[in-house]
Amino acid sequence: MKTFIVTFSVEGEIHNLEFSDNIHNKKTREINAKVWINDYVKNQLGKEGVVYQIISINPIE
């Protein structure tokens, strides 16, 4: 399992979220990152139905 940092923007604010993934497919990793982001936005930011934009997904070495 590798650890990644997804950088994304929510309502003009930049956020970084660490998540683990063992998928080697870039598109599937992006889908998994969206699941983590949705959970973070709902539970940590207390927002639902907001639009976010993924800026990057990078492995932690």
C-alpha cells in the first residue's frame, strides 16, 4: 500500500489530504481520492454538495 497526498480546492481554499491506495491505475486512484475528498469535505469541513477540484495526486516517498 502506498501513501499519496491529494491537493484539491474547495470554494477557493487549497487543502491537502493524505490517503493510502494499492491501485496502480491512475484513473482508479483518482476515483479513490474522490471518495476520500467527499468524506473529508462532509465530515471535517461540514459541507455537502460543494464543488471541488483536484489539483494533483502525488505519492509520498
